[in-house]
Amino acid sequence: MFANLQGIPTLFLRPRAIARAYTPGNLRPDLIAGLTVAIISLPQAIAYALVAGLPPQMGLYAAIVIPIVAALWGSSNQVQSSPTTAISLLVLSSLSTALTPNTSRFILAAGLLAVLAGLVQLIMGLARLGILVNFVSDAVIVGFDTTLAYPRVCRAAYWISKGKPFIATHPDRVCPTDQPTVLVDCAAMCAMLASATGRQPDAVLGKPSARMLDGVRKRHGVAPNEIAVVGDRLYTDMAMARAGGVLGILVLSGETTAEQVKHAMEKPDLVVADVGEIARMLPNRRTEAASC
């Protein structure tokens, strides 16, 4: 390992070597490639920042700075470097237990976490220990995946059995569809993995957790009585509305039926046929408010 450290001075001179070897003929294709990747990675990075509970401009910084550093000092001239879903969810799950997302303290903690993780990765990179990453999984994150394959399920179960963080994006059992099929959703996939490993998810980041509502309140400066959750599930959407103390509006155009609402122990605040009915109600509410 110490022998590998002798190459550190050469590593920092890599940008000069790239500039000397660069030919003008590569400029046009490189510009086209850069613009193509930017069109995809910039909106993607903004979405990852929101997933992590950070302001969207943080995603822009990551999408710009990371590729520049990777291009000058990275080990590959072809691989595009950017934030990932797994890292974003890990940041949120690690910090949201103690801090509120999208606040100044949360942003500061996320920055410190990034510095610490970066230092560890830098040391491992300088010592040529990157091969160890091939044998380590950050976490197992389960979401709605229509391309799920058996080998991936087995690999996920293996890492869960080894004690890696087991995170679910939401607890929906099925996804609504008008096609003659059943779209198996995140909760059903988690149940399969839980049955195989004996472990339940360590965290469910989405509904019915009210943490998302806390972020909405702080970001927009609104009170709970000014927020409404509209959804088609009693056990996630309406449960989140109750947990956050906000208005819950159930639409019957998705998973839940009128019969299920009738027998539910906890009723939604409002039940409508579809989202269009809510839109038709809003002008009437404005008129009533004006007349008062």
C-alpha cells in the first residue's frame, strides 16, 4: 500500500498531461458529448438534491463540480460522475433523525458528511484501495422497480443478511393500473426480502412518515391547517395526513374503493371520486370565503 503512495505527485500532475495530449480534433465531439450528458445529469442532480432533503442548487453544484474533478483526476475518461439515488437517500436517512431537511443546520451537516466521506474516499483512492468497493454495498434501497430481476433480488437479500442498511422508499403494496395485471410495488418487494432474511426495513422514507410534511411546512412557511394531502391509499396517504395533522383527501380513482372506506377504522377527512372533483369544489370554496 505504501508503495502506491509514491505515485501521488504524478497524480496531481495529471491535468497537465491531459492538456498536452489533447488534440483540437476532439473538441467538437467532446462538446457534443458534454452537452448531451448535461441535459440529462443537471435535472437528475436537482432531483437527487431534493431526495436528500437539500435545496435544488446543491444538485447543480454537484452536477458541475464532480464531473470537472473526475475528468481531471479520475481514473476513467469515459465514465460520467454524478450523485446517485442511493447516496441521496442515505444522506436523508442519516441526518433526518436528528435534523429537519432543508434547514440551515441540515445543509451544514450534509456538507460536513460529504467532506468526511470525501476524505475517506480520497485516502482510499491514493492508496489504490478502490478495489475494496467491489466487495462492499452502501445500503439496500428498495423502491418501485419494473425491471427487477432474480439475481438482483438474491444479491439484495445477501447484503441485508450481512447487516447492511435496509431502506424502503415507500410502503405501497401495489401500484394502480388500468391494465389486466397487478403491479407489485415496494412493500410487496420488501415483504419478499424480509421473508428471506428475517429483517424488516430499517427505515421507510416516504409515506406514511410525516417528515416530508415537516419539510413542506418549513420551506413554504405554512401551518398544518393550510396543507392538504391528496392520495388514493388509506394506509399511506391518509395515514401521513393524520400523522402530520393536515387535511386528508382520498380519491377513489386509485387503489382504495368506497367499500374499503366504509369499513375503515379511521376515515379520511374528505372522500372524492377523483382529482377533478377537487378542482370543481375549489371555485365554490372561494365564493363562500368571499361572501363571508
